[in-house]
Amino acid sequence: MVRTRRILTILCATAAILSAAAASGAEPIRITVGAAGKDTINRNIYGHFSEHLGRCIYGGFYVGEKNTLVPNTRGMRNDVVQALRKLHIPLLRWPGGCFADTYHWKDGIGPKENRPTIVNTWWGGVTEDNSFGTHEFLDLCEQLGAEPYISGNVGSGTVQEFADWIQYVNFGGIGPMANLRRKNGHDAPWAVKYWGVGNETWGCGGNMTAEYYANIYRMYTTFASSSWGKSPIFRIASGAGGGDYHWTEVLMRDVPHWMLDGVGLHHYAARWGSMGPATGFPDEDYYDTMKRAWQMEELVNGHAAIMDKYDPNKKVALAVDEWGGWYAVEPGTNPGFLYQQNTMRDAVLAGMTLNVFNNRADRVRMANLAQTVNVLQAVILTDSVHMLLTPTYHVMEMYVPHQDAVLLPVSFASPMIYAGKDTMKAVSVSASKDRNNITHISLVNVDLRVAHEIQLAVGDGVKKVSGRILRSGKVQDHNTFEKPDAVKPAEFRGAKVEGGMVKLTLPACSVVMLTVN
Ligand code: AHR
């Protein structure tokens, strides 16, 4: 084991030296960004996910109104809400995840003292007192200015329960569920547009076959009537795990497209069975994670190609409603809580993955990073009254200008990284033009050692460029409650305009966002 690691380290070092040598005499990478595009980057690509898992809801978003020192508005942490508002968080998925297919929504409405206490069987076997339910979630979304995305219970629920939930939140007329909502203090209906029909129905949501689930999906959506609300709902089928292309094929083939608005896809950059630590990892772990993260590009293209076959007009969206890095939990924490720290590795992973989504804006119209607070690749960590923003938060914040901007075509050939037996692209780029005609270009250098010279030809020419950068001394660097600003964005002064082009050196292991006009 030790010997293998030594050989790997030597291989990595040799590879780094070779690629550094290549880069020192290398030609600059020439990147062309088109002047116009046809697809809009749907802001929902920048969506998040909140599950009743560990300290995501309880302690993360919600502390209740009583017995807490944390400043809150109707129980929602003010610090977390304010931080997420700066991300212009467009969409929040809830209540799971695996939890969703055990969740009976009627447990979470009405006076809190009457709500049943249940066991969270998926996540740590802890007590769930249902004090955060439908009203609280929709209040949270209103405080955040985010659209709610509710995942319905297919695995252990019923068609009736699912249809009733939609009526409860969306129906303005007289009816048993709408009346119950009024009795519980909310007269006007909300207008919840996004509804998931089960979660991972191939796994924790029921271990179904694709063919069986396609029929179940048809039945659920038959009764999930759009007429409960003023506008039609957007129905998202539980999608494939990673490269299960058969799953997408069956859904696209067997479900009539008038019943289908989105098909999910889940992919985590995780070394299943032998998770490494979230911090203090060796370089080979970093490259292993990045290789798995780059798979997102292949997966999105693969699933999109199947969807194109059945839906050439791209009516159905690909919704990557769970993604992110997944490592071993922090030592001493409950293994069922999936609490992990977040380093520059996660920043690079996020920047590169978001570029993949942007570049497939024609088909990827929703994505949800797992999970917003205190779970997996969180953007925020909390500890009692304290809160910190992770490097992933900063990338999400730097990428805000891409939301709802027009995707611009980008062409270039990335240099490759040779780490051990793995090769992968070193540089990832996406570009967009906002409604004020300003171009935003996000560049990520995955390489840990080699900086890259870049020449950017942008549209009809460039007059001015400015930028921001996220980088740190080591890829393992992260923010702690003692040093919450150890990793944070800075002004990027390394880009200049020369001969109508932008020239810059993209530092190793960095995320840069340029503003060009
Ligand atoms: O995000 C954690 C879990 O990962 C979700 O509950 C499940 O959908 C996925 O397997």
C-alpha cells in the first residue's frame, strides 16, 4: 500500500515536472469567444438542495424561534438567508434526497405541538420532530427569493398523497386540501412550479426498474393536476444515476412528452467505498476527484444525446438535481450526517462543473448542488451562532453574472494533465453576454502546478477587461470558524488588453471570472 502510494507520488511528481516543462515553452492557449449565442443560461442551473439530513435543515437553515441565540426570522437563520441572497439563489430543492421517499407531508403541517415525531431512517436514525414542514419551507424560499422545488414521495407514498400536496399548496378555490391550508393560517395559495416525482427511484426511492418507474411516473403525473394552480406545474422525473443511459432512454421513450418537463441526473465526484478526507488529502486524491468531476461533461453529453433522439426540439430539460464532491465525514462527526469541510479542491470542482452546465445550456436547464448548508459540498457551514462561507460559495457568487445571460460559443483546445495513469483537461471555460451587453468569461485551471498563458479573442474585439480570482497557497486550504476568510476572492489584475485581445496568465489551481466590454 505504502509502496503503491510512493510510486504514485513519484509518477505524479514526474508528470508535474513534464507538464511544467511543456508549459514553460508552450504556446499560449488561444481561446475564441463568439459575439452572439442562441441559448440562455437558465438561472436554475445555479440551484441548491436542502434535505432533512444531518444539520442541513435543523441548525443550518432553521433554528426555530425559541431557545436559540441565533438571530432569526420566524426560525430561519438571518445570517444564512442573507448570505444566500447574495448568491441570487434561484431554486431550492426539498425535502430530499432519500428522505423524500419516506416523507409524509401531512406530518409537517398544523400546530407544531401536534406534529408527530418520526425517525429519520436514512440519515443517522435521528429524531425528526417535523417542526420544519411545508409552510416553513415555503417561507424560507420567500425569504431567500428562491423558487421552491418539492420532491414528492413515490417510494412509500401514494398517488393521492402526492396530488393532495399539490392541491394544498397551489389551489386557490374551495377544496379539502386548500381549506386545510387556510385552517393552518395560509389563505392565499403559493404557486409552486417545480415538482419532482420521486428521488433515485432506481435506489433509495424504491429500487425500481426503469420500465416499472416509467409507468409509475405516468400514473403519478396523471393525478398531479396542473389545474390546481394558475400556471402549469413543471414535472421532473427521477433520473439516472451517473452513466445509466438505459434509464434515460426508457423515460424518454415510454413517457409521453406532454407529461414530462424534466428528467433528472445525479452524479457525485466520489470514490465510493474508499472515500478520502475532505481536507489534508494527497495530490493524487485531488486528481482522482477532478477526473470524476470531469465525467459530468461526458454524462451530460451522453444523456443529452439520448434526449435529442426522442426530443429534437429540446422540450424536456435535463435537471442535474444532485451534484458535488463527496468525501469522508469530518472525524468525530455522525457518519449519517455527511458533514465535510470544503477546500480549494471544491472551488475548482464547482467552477469546472458549472462551466460544463453553462456550455450545455441548450439541454441542462436546472442543477442543484448537494447540499446548501453543512452537508456534502456545502456553500455554508454553521456552528451554533457562527457561520462561514466555503470556497464553493465564493465560486457560486463569482458566477452570478452567468445567470440568465446568453451563452456564447467558446472554442479552444485544452492542454492535458497527466497525473499517474489519468489524463484530463487542464482548463475549463464558459462565457456569456448579459442584458447590458457585457461579456463574462469564467476560466478554471485544474492543474495544481502549471500556470497557463491565455490569449482570448472575444466577439468583435475588446476595450476593457477586469476580473476576480479565487486561489490559495495550497489546494487543501479552507475556511474555518477561527479563520473564516482564509480563502476568498480577490481582484484579478493579471489580464490586459493587447491588440484587441485579452492576454492573461491563469494561475495553477484557480478560478477566474473576467468582465469584458
Ligand atoms: O445527497 C445525499 C444523498 O445522495 C441523497 O439523499 C440521495 O438522493 C443521493 O443518493
